[in-house]
Amino acid sequence: MEEKTPVSENVFKNRNFRLVFFGALVSELGAVLYSFAVSFYILEISGNNAFLQGLYLALCGGVLLLCTPVGGVLGDRYNKAKIMFLCDYGKGGLILAATLLMLLFRSNTAHIVILFAVGILGNAVSGIFSPAANALPPHIVEEDRLQQANAYFSVRGSLQSIFGVVLAGILYAALPITLLFAIVGVCYVLSGVSEMFIRYAHKPSEERMSLRLMAADMGDGLRYLKTQKPILALMGAILFINFFFAPLSGNFLPYFVKTDVAGAPSYLFDKLLTPELWTSVFSVLIGLSSLAGSLLLSARPQAEKCGRSTALRLCWMAGLLIVLTLGYWLLVARGGSLNAFLILFSLGCLLAGWLLAAVNIPVNTTLMRVVERDKLSKVSSIISIISQGLIPIASVLAGAVLQGLGSTLLLLLCSAGFTVTAGFMLLSRETHNI
């Protein structure tokens, strides 16, 4: 029987945690508004060009991965809270500057160029921000409250899925794109204000930062990970899980809404919902079920190992993807019933939300608990690269598949690849050891 760690008093009594939580709540609301608007706006001004949208996602993801190792090194050597608020101020300023440029240059081509530039620069900033943010909780939260803290972070993400995407859909339909971007920029600035008041015991590095020192630090992180074979096995599996799963939300969903839903003569609740708001409906359903799963996990003690349970839940997810693929082929591609698929996809979102919470929270908690704190930022950055390294390639390939071969083949490839990877993960002895 697995040993459990008892959970003590509620983590919200911790002032630093409250500042991190509410600061991230505001900035991630801005991120939800921005990503929703950009996905549809690129399709709108490019004539529904799925390849261009996929290229945007690929470039942004590639820059994020390139800058994440730098963020990992900086996060272990400098004050993590300071890195966070400087990055949020930088990203807010960048988006506000882009808003001004879009007002000055109003052509569709100019807007596409501006969006690509902001996406690339903004993801460079995110690459610096994320390792510091991911490594901060163990420094401000006691070990026996880490699962509770991660569960509340997941609750926050669920609330943003419920309210943020609905708000994004409403604002996207009601406001000029430039005003929506201005709101996003202000959200990032307000988050930076909150993060300025975070305090924890930080020992400044005595060594001056240089490229040589940065390379040495990354080498230290890689050598450490080589000794943690179960973590490497888990991240290797998640690399391919993400490769096959990311195109579903990043590529397929906006394209499905813009082509199948918007192009239909009628659809479910068309008197109440614009096609874009159906994306909000899906996100709300994922958010509600993820919220329920997160709250449940916040009250449960931490398990010592999560590998086998994670693999089982991913197998459930694979089964869900197979059902949705068959449903799309029968109900949409073959002209069965778009409304029936909308209902099926909505039910799938409910199950997917719970599974995502049940996978992400234990994995994040376990990594925070087992990795040495002085290496956590750089190890977190390396793990991020390992687990997300193929997403940019997946995005551009998915865009090409959608543009040339359609949604059915993309869903088939994603569900088949996800299923095979989840099966290998379930059979792997190494992943069971984490």
C-alpha cells in the first residue's frame, strides 16, 4: 500500500500563495482572451487559412522551447518572483504596443505580421517566465501542501476555462480586436503588480551570469535528469502524448468551428450562440469537470507514486479520442448530424476535463516533491522541452493536414498515435516507478 502524506491547514492562509494565485489568475485570464482572439482572428483575416494558423502556433511554440532553458538557468540563480513580475510587465507592454501598431496600420497583411511578431516575442518572454513560476511553489508552500496548492492552481485554470473563454467569446464578438488586446495588456500589468509583493528566502548567486555559466548550469540539470530514469521515461511518453493531443485544441477546434459550424445552414442553439461561442461551451464543460476533479484532489493526501495511475487515465483519454474520431466521421464528414456531434463532443469535454486534472495535478506534485529545490527551475525547463518539444512540429503538420486533407484524417492520426503512446506508457516499468 502506498504511503500518504497528511495534508495540514489550508494553503490559502499563506500570503505568498495568495499573491501568486491571484496574480496568475489575472495574467492567465489575459492569456485566455488573447489566445482565443488570435486563433479566430488569423483565420478570419487570412480567408480561413489553416496552414497559416498552424505556422503561427509552430513559430510561437518553437521560440518558447528555445527560451525555456534560459529561463530555467535564470530561475535557479535569481529571485523567481522578480523574474515573474518583470516578465508580466514586459508582456503587457508588448501587447499594448502591438495594439497601437494595429491602430496605425489597418491592413490585414500588417495585422498578420504584427501578430506573428508579438507571438514570437511574447513566447520568448514566456520562456523566461514559466520555469521561475513552476519552481516557486516549493519555496513558498510546505511540502505536505504541494498537492493542495497544485489542485488550487488547477481550480484556477478551470475557472478560467469556464468564465474566461465565455468572456473571450462575448468580447471577441462585441469589441474591436484592438480594444480586446488592450484589455489583455492591462491584465498582464496588473498581474505584475501583485507579484511584486511576493517574499521568500532567496540567496543571490555570487557568480556573474555568462553564456559559459549558463551552459554549465544546463549541463548540470541534464546530468541530474540522467540519474532520474523514471522521470525521463515519463517525460518521453508525454512528449508523444502532447504531439498527438495538442493539434486537437490548437488546430482542429478553431477550424471545425470556422468551417463545419459556421458553414452549416443551422446548428444547435444557433439563435443563442455564435459559432465562436461554441468554443466557449466546450471550454466551460472541460473547466467544470476539471474543477470538480481538482477540488476532489485538493482534499486528498498525496500518493507516493503516480506513474501507473497516470498511464491508466491516459488510456481512458485514448478511448475518448477514438470515439470522437468515429463520431466526427459518421456525424459530420458523412453528413449524419452536426448537432449530434456537438452533443457528443460536449460530453467528451466533460470526461476530458476530469482526466486532465487527474493526470496533471499528481504529475506536477510528484516532480516538485522529488526534484532538488536548487535545481528545480532548470530541471523544470528541461522537462518542459522534453515534454513539449514536438508541439511546434505537430502544429504546422496539423495545419497542413487540415488544409490539404481535412479534419477526419487529422483526428484519425491523432487518436491512433495517442492510443499507441498511452499503451506503451502503461506497459513501461520505468513510468510505474515515479
